[in-house]
Amino acid sequence: MAFRIMNEGGDGGFKFFCERDEDDALQQEQFVIKLRSFTLAPSEFYLNKGQAIDIIVAFQPEKEGQLEENLILACDNQTSQFRKLRGYGAELNLDIIEVDGKVVDLKTNPMETMFFGNTNPTSETRRTMKIKNSSPIPVPFHWSVYKTKATNKIILEDEETHFRVSPSQGKIGGGEIMDFDFYFCPQHAEPYFEFGDLIVEDIPIEAVPNAPEGLKNFTQNKA
């Protein structure tokens, strides 16, 4: 994020300091402050009256939860102000809460397979699942449906299958509950066993609790 500072007083030099002397002693770059989950730059600057500067603060949380750090913004006129950096580290948390209008508890009743009733060839049946994004951040996603389950890799594109999901892609907002409709359309009178992955995008693997081994392997190979 960029924070604009404007000098409405006289000309002066300004510098950010860490609240704790031991944190200041760890700084290695002249115009950058790195303080655990936060990075701020420039940490030192000069402004004439009426001038402004953008201070860039990057937040890369090292753990889940509320994270805070205190800084001191000092001026060469012997005045100073406290400034607080605050961010929230959020792990990805998507939960199935209902199937076909019935509340489910995956902790007591683990669900790995969704069964469809007998369906006439070329006709279609539907089941509906509610998924809640329990994290406070929006999660972009897409579904990948395929025929063969491979535990050592992730399939990113749909294959020609007899199941589909709607919506197939989009974004689940923080705290939002979204309905997903699953459709089964058999071509012949025979059993079909196929697979679907809900793939989240732009989320680091470190933010995924209990990530499956296939996803970890895929991430490592991609890197």
C-alpha cells in the first residue's frame, strides 16, 4: 500500500525509526525498514513546505492473526510522532456447510464423494453444495473436472466428462457463502466415477492449512 505524506509546515528532514532499539540495530539498508511482516520505504526523506511523498509499505504476514508494529516518525526540528503498522494474516479456509439444503459437519462426517441418483442417458440431474469462505479475504477460484485421479499432480484444465459445476469460476468474498450446482449428464446406462478440484488462485501454499500432497508437489515442480 502507498501512504502519501504532505509537509504542511516548514522545510525539514524526516526519518522513521523502530520503536525498539534492538530492531533498529538489525536494519541493513539505509532507506528501508524491515520489521518482521512489514517493509517500509523510503524510511528517510526531505520535504520542502507543500511537498509530498508516497511511503510504500509491504505486508507479508509470517503467521495467522492480527499483526502490529510501532514506528516513530522523527523530524529534524526535534519533534516526533508514533505510527502503527497493522495487518491481518489470514489462512485460506473454505468449508462445505450444506448439501442439497441439509447442513453437513465434515468433522464428524467426512465427505469425499458426492453420489447422484439413477439418471436416464442424455438427461441431467443436479445437486447443490454451499461453500463458505471463512477467511476474511476474497478468494478467486475455478473448478477443474477430470476423469482420472492422479495423486502426484494437479490437473488445471477440464477434460471431457459427464459432470460439470456452475459457477465454474469466480471469486468468493471474505465471509461469503456461495452455491455451487453440480450436474450429472450420462451418455450411456453405466456407472460414472469422475473427479473435481476446486482450485484457488493467487494464494500462496503457505496460507493453505493441511494442503494435500498433490498440491504441494505441483507447487514445488512449478517453482
